[in-house]
Amino acid sequence: MESATPKLKDIAQRLNLSVGTVQRALHNKGGYSRETQELVLREAARCGYVVNAAASALRRAPINLIVVFPEPKGDDRYFFQYVWQGVEKACSDLALYNLRIIRRYAGPGADSTLKVLREILCEPEGSVQGIITNAFNEIDFQQEIEKFSERKIPVFLVNAVKETSKGLYYASANQCVGRLAADMFASFQDNRPGKVLVLGGSHSNVRQAARVSDFYRVMQERCPNLTLIEAHLYHSREQIEALVCDYLRAFEDLCGVYAVSARETLAMCEAVAACPCKERKLFTVGTDVFPELLPYFESGVLTASIYQYPVQQAYTAVKTLVNHITNIDIGSAPLKFPIAAVFRSNASSFCGEALLI
């Protein structure tokens, strides 16, 4: 009669294999043939053996994941407060895997992140099991990421232009942000000529550049009557606000403003609120959703904004690396994320704890 609770040694005895081979086959650790693993998996399924992930994790050394993002303060808090929430939520949910999150703060640009990554590369081998950070397109950044691959350290890049899963390299992305913004403008406009101010983010930010490019492509096709004016003042909210006010005063035919980043979205709202446009309907579209925007949704200053699921992207980053490092299937997660058009009626739903996984 079979044991009520089958054990590794039971499977090993039936198959005339060592306990070590059975354990490696169940955890996909290597050192056996494909036929042997299939035999072990079939027998485990037949007798109802369940891999004890918790016990396996307790025997494992701590998994040290270094997470490099801007500190959620000042203008960096609007988007990154939710990224860090996703990291912490994943750490809590996956605590049984002996997971340790090491925060390393960097500025929003590639140079600051690059400096931190180089410092991490100087740490003793074996002290770091995985890296999570922002995606950048600079050659120096890509070269540093390759150095982690050479050390067999997996890297997950959040908020990339394209999702990727290749060897030790992962990236999550949400596409079509610029196209969705253009679709909203196209639905609003009434074929009259006018101008749209595009607050285009940082020249060096490949994600923001992609949004601008996609926005232009769709607008030129669907709204050829509208003239697009592009501005790049990402690092100075005061200059952004002054520019928006100047354009509102100077151009009576300015009918819309599109902001490709969170900080530009808030600056746009503050400027429009300070320079009310009498007798003019101004269509405004921003990027990301956070509590500071709610009054502008309510007053009609902000028409819409585009939510990028930052909590879910960060959560997926942690989960994917834990999956990779432990070789325990804890459920795969998609690396391509949707986007959501947010208006006054649903804005508050995208700001609270309910967004946590």
C-alpha cells in the first residue's frame, strides 16, 4: 500500500534512482537525461507528490536582488512611488523564497543609474543574485548590463521600449502610449486648423522619444489640420509651466497639450489652471496617474491621462527573477503590459492600494 504522503525516497526506490537525481529532476537542476526527468515527473504525478517549495526555499541561501530606481521623492515620486510599491508587494508575497531586496537609489537619467551599476559590479562575486532597474538605450548602459550576464547574474529592465526574454536578460514594456494619446486627440478634434503643444520629455529618454514619435505618426495621418509644436524642458517644471502659459497667451488657436511624462503632466495642469482659457476648449492628455492629478481631473483642466501599470511591471520583475534564480515555477507573468485611458470618472481608481497585485 502506497504511503499517504509520498516522499522523494519513495520515488527514488521505485525508479531505482538516487534521491539526489530525483530532486534535481523535480527542480529542473540538470545533471540527468530528458528521459530520466520525464520518468521522474510521471511517477511524481502518478503518486501525487507535490514539490515543497517552502521547504526548498528555507534550505536556500538568501536571494539578494538589487533594485536601482530613483528615490520616490520630489518630481520622481509621481511614477516611481508605484514602482517601489510593486517591488515591496512582490517581496512580501514571495517571502518564503528567502528574498532580500536591496534598494539603491539613482537619478532618473542613464548616467546616474550607470554609476550605481558600476559600483555593484565591484561587489564580491556571489553577493548579488539579480538586478532590477530602468531601461536605457545608451551604449555604455548596454555594455554594463552585458557584464552582469558574463557573471551569470540575471537582469530585469522595467519600462523598456520592447518586451524581451532572452537568457539572463528580461525587459517589460507597454507600447502604443503615444498612439493612444493621438487617438484621443483625433476623436476630440473637429477638423478645424489649430496647434497642439507636445511636451516631449528628455531627449535622452528612449521611451519618451518613442511616445513622441508614435504620437506624431498617428496625428499626421488622422489630424493633418493640426500643427504640432514640440518642446523639451523635462528637467525644469518652472520652465514647463512658463512655456505652457506663454503659448496659451500667444496662440489663440492652441487647442491641445500632450505631456509624455508624469512631471510634465503635473506642470501642464498647474500652468493651464493658472492661465484659464476663456472661450477656448483645451484638450489635455497626460502620462501616468497619481493623487496630485485628481483635482485637475475634477476641474476639467486635465482631460485624460494614460496609465502604464507601474506596480504590475515592478511586481513582475521581482517574480520573474525569483523564478529564474530558483528554477521553481511560481507562475509566469507577461512582459508586455497594457495601457489604460483614464478620465475624471475612473481616475481615483488608479491611485490607491487597490492597484496592488
